[in-house]
Amino acid sequence: MGNTKLKTTTMSKIIEGYYYSESHEYVKVEGNIGFVGITDHAQHELGNVVYVDMPEVDDEVNAGEEFGAVESVKAASDLFSPVSGTVVEVNEALDDEPGLVNKDAYENWIMKVEMSDASELENLMDAAAYKAFIGE
Amino acid sequence: MSYKFFPHTEDDIRSMLNTCGEKSLDDLYKDIPEDLVLKKEYGLPEGLSEIEVRKFFNSLAQGNETLKCLIGAGCYDHYSPSVVNNIVSRSEFLTSYTPYQAEISQGTLQYIFEYQSMMAMLTGMEVSNASMYDGCTATAEAMMMAVAAAKKRNKVLISATVNPIVRRVVETYAKFNGVVLETIAEADGVTDKSDFEAKVAADDVAGVIVAAPNFYGIVEDYTGWADFCHAHKTLLIMNCVASTLGVLKTPGEWGADIAVGDGQSLGIPMNFGGPYVGFLCTSKKLIRKMPGRIVGATTDMDGKRTFVLTLQAREQHIRREKATSNICSNESLMALYVTVYMALMGKEGLKEVNELGYSGAHYLAEKLCELKGFSMAYPDKPFLNEFAVKFDGDIEDLQNVLLDYNGVQLGLKIADNTLLLCVTETISKDDLDEVVLTCKAYTEGEDEDE
Amino acid sequence: MNNTYYGKLIFELSKPGRKGYSLPKNELSEYSTAQLPENLLRVEEPALPEVDELTVVRHYTNMSNNNFGVDTGFYPLGSCTMKYNPKINEEIAAHPEFTGLHPLQNVETVQGALAVYYQLQRSLSEIAGMSEFTLNPFAGAHGELTGLMVIRSYHMSRGDAKRTKIIVPDSAHGTNPASAAVCGLDVVEVKSKPDGRVDVEDLKPLLDDTIAGMMMTNPNTLGLFENNIAEIAKLVHDCGGLMYYDGANLNPMLGKCRPGDIGFDVMHINLHKTFSTPHGGGGPGSGPIGVREGLEQFLPNPRVTCDFNEDGMVDYKIDMGEESLGSISGFLGNFGIMMRALTYIVTLGSDNLKWVGPLATLNANYIKESLKDCYELPIEGVCKHEFVFDGLKDKSTGVTTLDVAKRLLDYGYHAPTIYFPLLFHQALMIEPTENESKETLDGFIEVMKKIAQEAKDDPELVKTAPHTTPVRRLDDTKAALKQIVTWNELCAVEEL
């Protein structure tokens, strides 16, 4: 996510074993599939999410490049893919109920990516590093 | 410096400067490097009193001549009820800003909601935005919207029968925005269907822009066009003359994805070209790709129904370079013209306006074509109140004669021997008879000259 | 306010059979649209309201009472220059010999209108220090886009196609990057220094032969004059780029400084800000653009030119220039707005226009100095026509800028611009104009102080404001999620 403005400080949930980016996306890895979403910290900062702009299945995504956006009423943030690969599924439930991201950002991933280069995960932060990164 | 727009007395200025810790008004500009400060007065005349201002403009007005308009081509001389001007002149509407503070802007927000509702009804589309600058820029925005919606295509087709004034603007936007704009050929005054199908079938077209009615006033038959577009994942964009939608098949009924055009024909004075209002309507599923402001209904803290600017995260003030468009100020007050006009006219009024235009135009076409040298440019093609005639004499000379004798602007010369004419309800049968009489005398006079 | 009417939509006042218009009888009814092929006719009638004239008049009059305008009260909306819209402007603009002109009618019959266009164009050139203006753009953002097209046309005319980047400060209006994107340019952001001005050191490494130019607002969106402008302009010019002036903040410059004299090549003016034309609830505006000598040929078509005919009389023409960037409007722009702006300029004249900037600047500094004990002033020093507070000085109350803005509504003031520029989290941007009296400003200052006190004594009162407006705070999230944007959609929702 792009220039998310830090407005409030609330303790946010961080899950061990996930990978985190500086732009506040996470990756949960199952085999060569990465579940990508925004962190709990990010959803807090955004406030009520009213729209998630998602890629299409079969789209190619590249690590560090934009793949969509999340919008709240008064803000919008681009989403940057933490990993490279092919989109194999998007979370269509977010079309009808984007607020699910606020309810549980980790349960409600945004896209599933078949990763083309697992070594990219090494460039991301682990839970402890992300916790330090967001200053909690 | 005592002046009617400056309430500051010498004492006020002294005391305010004192609060600021400054000695003079010049001190307030001490942060500007000395060599950049303007050291002379503007080379403009001194101020005028109101009496002199009125004289100044009255004198300029003598260089103008308001005419009976038998000309359209994107601007139509329609009747506007006196209520319209009265309402839009209210300073509560006129002197307000964009309704960002919804609690004290319900007047503006509510009329925009009514405008959106009426435009959606009129075009047969699901949603409308709060307004665009004019019909030309609205069409250009629709082109960019189609490209954004298609994601991986950047080619748009535009029919050769779209008003060239609109085409010029669309071409400019395409050139700078990087859209590949191609023309669909014209065949006998209408869009060439085989050329349309061949180009869309290439599967690289984001959108197709057609006109209804087209530049020549012809009402083209677009049966099956939307389906053909959709089969190739292409959006169909229709540029319409707003008032004609009171009777003509709507973009929604043709299956179009985006309806655009100028709303000037709905109660807005001709005003030498502006301000007008562009409309842009589309389907619900494309609402997020729509440029400009949108008003939505919601409730306030007390549960009362209210209106508010919504989906703002698409707009430039939040999304900056990623916004759906750069539009900020639109034509809000002109949308109020349209809203009050449609409230007064209703569906019956719009029908009557179109009947009067149709009757006058068909009568004029028939009478002119009885004269020597006149013929329909596209015989057998259906038209509403605008049509092209061929005249094998000197069109400009004929126009000048009508101007001098009848105070009439006889259409627009669109080719060496083609004249585009338009009739609205402001032109009576007597007016038309006089025009025909002068044309008759002119053509017979030409005979005598020979 | 008439509560019977309040909140009703025009559709809810409709009754079949009523009408609000009169048209002449059709003397040619033997010709009818029924003669058109049936498949070209609309099938479903539009469900427009059916209402009588008085109902329409009352409905919209009552609606107008729910609006706040400059004529209603003080409107300190930063960056918007909500100055008084003189009544004479409206009277002149309504002159039927102008409003009744068709844009394509014989050019000999519109000489008066073309004279208005030409004289306004010349007046703006003098005021801005530019060579020539086009008045065709419809609004400020449209002017920006057109100005950027001029810049690109200039580079392309020199065969310099690689210049596709435009530099924009981080404090810029959102329209700057948005206009650049529509124009096919990539935006490169330059940072501000702690004193709110462009960081020249941050700018230097950005300058190379891919830079088309740089956009600047001066004074910038913090109301601060970019005092390094000469150096910045030289740097950009030396690398081959052009300087674009965003005229949103031109008002304080009147009488004191001309964009053309301080290094700018292309600029726009918002007639609806600096030249007193009404904002109309969000338009119509007008965004003329000016260019320095050597760039005139790129201005958009059509253009108004002036010549002398055989009798030595002025003869105005409408031309299409060959090197022009193309057309960006159907006709000659928002002519009705030009009528108002020219009225304003001839009304004030050179002897009064020169006081506009200094008095607007005095008013802004007076409010700033009077309130900086209660509100956080992030950057000290003299401002121009506007300034930005970063919320209340005392942040412990939890009262935000939004709350302060909403509470102001209760006291009969329009709110300042909030949460812009993005440099400060609690931005509260205040712009009084030259038309406001010391008494008006004192009244506003007193209320702002009172709100700061209320934030300490009774924060809930401020957080739940407004309390006295026609409606209370709105549910933005519901609006964005439900997207009910027409009467048809509203009918399908029971709770509204």
C-alpha cells in the first residue's frame, strides 16, 4: 500500500509465519501459493474500506509493482504485490462486502498468487521485523 | 483607497498591521525578492462607475446582432421557461462552493441528485455523474473511461458522422493521452456498418463512439451494434443531443454502455458557446470508472435522509495522478438549469418540443426542396429537427441575404454545396414561410441574372 | 423553512396530469415524429416529474435555503478564494444581446462578443505579465491540462519527444498530478523543506533531458511565497524544461507581482477565484491560460484575433491556427463567465485592482496572528492570502480539525478547507478575501477561540457538531457502500 498516513496508534494484529512488506501487504504461503492481503495495521489506518480494486485471474504480477487499490471514504491506497507470479484467484467476497477487510484482514486475503520465485520472500519482513517497522 | 468592495478604513489597516507586527502593507510582501516585485501600475484603464460599466457593455453590444436561428450543430435555440432563470439566479445557489460541507449544502446536493436521476431517466442509463464541462469534453472523457475499463486496450473508434466539433476535442485528448483513435467510415450520411464490424472484430478496440442523431441530423439505426461490441469486449459510447431523447430511442434502449453529450438543449441559453453542461451516464457496473463528482443518498446522525458527494476516492483531490479524470470544478449551476427545465417540462413538454421541431424542420425541408437548386443531401434518411440540404448556388451569398432581409442565420455551411439546417420551437410557421419566400426570390433572382 | 417541503425530492411532488410549461400550438401538425421508423423511437417514457409552476418555484426556493453562499456569510475556504461576486457582473452577463448569440452565427454579427473575449484576453495578459491568453478552458483543471498540452506541443515541435516527465511539489493541488496524467506525462514529486517551500536540493537531481517542465503554485498551498522561484526557474530552464504557474493562488499577487515577470512560461487563471465570478456550487468556472512570447502558436483552437478592416475599424476574427495543440472545447469556452470577469476588471480598473492582493494578504495575516495561540501554526512568518494551521494547539482533547470545521457551521460560518495540503495531518486552511471587514474577521476569530475553549471544556459538544444545521453529520460510508445515486435506486431502498 502506498502513502498510508499514520493517524492513530492502535495495537494491531500480526501473525507469526507470514511475510510482510514495507507497504503493508502480507503473504501467507501454502506450497507455491501466496495469499496476499493488507495487514491489520493497514486496515486500521485506512478506516472503513468501501472498495477493493482487484486484479483479474491469470494476470501476471511482479514484486513491488501495483496490482490494485483499497479505498475508504476519504482515502485510497495502491496495493503493491510482495511477490511475483500469476494470479490464480481473487477474493470475490470483497466485491459485495469490502468491509470484510476491516473485520479480519488476514482471514480476508485479496488475491492468491502462484509464485514464480520463492526467493523473493527473503526480501520481506517477518512478524517481529514488521512489528518493529510499524513501531509497536 | 476607500472603495465599494474594500471595507478597510485607514484605522482598520493600521490596527490590523499592528496585530501582525508589520508597519505597512508593503511589509507583508517583504518575503518576495525585491527584483520580482511589480513596480508599476497595470497598463489598464482606471475603474468605472456602474453607469459607465453599463455604457461600456451597451456599446460593445452594438457589435452584436441576435438572429432567428436556423442553425444547430451542437447549440440549439430552445425556449427556456422564465422560472429557470429565476431559480438559478438565487445567490444561495450561485455564490456557494462545491458541496463538500454537506450539512450546509443540501440545496446543491439535492438538485444534483435530481439532475442525476433525470439524466439517467432521459438517457435510459442506470447512473449519471454530477456534470462535465460540455458535450465535447464529456465525449473525450468517455473515450478515456473506455480505455481505463478495458485495461489492456487503448484503441477507440469514432464514427465519421460524429459532429466534427466534438471530434476535434476527442482527437486532442487522444493525442496527448496516448489513445489510438481511428475513424469508422461514413456511407451515405450514416456510419458504415461493415467498416464498424471489421474494425471491432479485430478484438483490440476499447470503445466505439457513435452519434444519435448524427452530425447531419440523421437518426441512425444501431440495431445489433451493442451486441456486436459486447461480443468483442468493446464498450459502445453514444453522443446524443439531450433534448431529442424525449422521443428518440435512448442509449440505454440501444444497449450502449456510456451515454454522453451536451445538455445545453435542455433550457440553457446559447450564450455564444458557454457555459453549457456535459452529461455522462453509464451502467452501474462502470460507476467507479466514471469521471467527476457523484452525489449519493445516505442518512445523517438523526437518521434523516440526506445527500452527499460519494465515491470521492476516485477523484483528483484524493487519487491525484491515479484519478479517473482531472476534472474538479464542473458545471454545477448549469445542471440546475437542466434540472429545473426538466421539472417544468416533464415528459410531455419534451415531447411537444420535439414535435414542434420535427414539424418545422420537415416543413422547411419540403418547401426548400420545391425550389430550384435545393435538394436533400441524404434523401430517405430519417431526421428529427436538423437536416442537410444541397444548394447548387453560392451558399454564403444566400446566407447573407437571409441575414440582411430576415435577420435569420440560415444554417451552417458544412461543405461547398451543403447547408446544415435546424428548426426548434422558437421558430414559427410564419418565420419559415418568410425564409422560404426569400430563398425563392433569391433563386429566381439568380435565374434573372443569368 | 417550510417543513412540509423539506427534504422532499421533486419526484415526490409529482402528480400525473400536472404540467409546468406552455408552448405554442403546432401549426404544422401534419408532420409528426410518429412518421419516424418505430424502432428509432423511445419505448419507455422518461419518468420525469409532473408538477405545476408554483410547486417548482417553492421546491427549489426551499432547497436554496439549505445552502450556504458568499452572500449568506463568511466563507474562509482556503485555496478557493470565495470573494464577493458583484451583482453588476450578473446584470451585465445577462445582457440579451450577448446571451442570445449562437456560437456559429455569422462572425460579423458577434463582433461585440469577440471584443469582450479579446479585451479580457489582453487585460489578463497585462495582469499576469504574459504575451497572450486563450479563454477556451472551462475550469482551472482544464486550464492546467491545456497548459501542459502547450508544454508538450512546444517540445514536440522541436523534435524533443523524450520529455515526458513533469515535476510537481508534494504540496500541490491534486489536480496538478491528475492533469499531468491525462496529458500523458509522468509525475515526479519534489519535496518541501521544513519551511514549506520547494527543496531546491531535492529538485536538482531530478532535472535531466526527460523533464518537460515543472508545475508550481506561488504562493504555494501553504500560502507561502516560493522565494527561491528565480533559482528554480533558472534550473528548470537550463535543463530545457518550461515553468507552469498554477493560478489558483493568484489573488494575493494582484498589484504586487506578475507570474510572467518571475520566470513562468505558461499559466492558468481561475476566473471564478481571482476575478470574482461565482462558484455556482462547483461551476461553471473558467480557466484561461497564458503563455510567454514564443509559445502563442500552440494555444488551442479556435482563437480570437484582431485586425483592422478597410475602413480602419477593428475587425475580430475566429481563426484556426495550424501549429495549435488542437481544440479542447467545442466553441470559445465559458463565454458567460468571461462577461463577468471583464465586468470586474473594468469596474475596478488599475487603480483598485492593485489593492486586491495587499488587502487579502492583510486579512489572512491578521487572522493567523490572532489565532496562533489557540491553533498550531506549523510555519511562522508572513503568509500571503491564506495559511494553514495544523489543528488545535492542545491535542489532548481528541478534538480534530474535522470537529472544529463542523462546529464552525453551528456559528454560521462556512468551514475552512480541511485535510489539505497533505503535509500536515490536521490541516485547517484559512483564506479570507479582501472583501471581508475587520468586524467580520474579529467575529470569526472570537468564535475560533471559543471553539478551542469548548474543545477543552466540553469536547463532546464539538465532536458531535454541527447541531443547528438543516441536517447533522452524514454517514459517508453508507453512501459509498450503497451507491444510491438516482431516484430509481432510492425507490428500491426502504430505509431511505
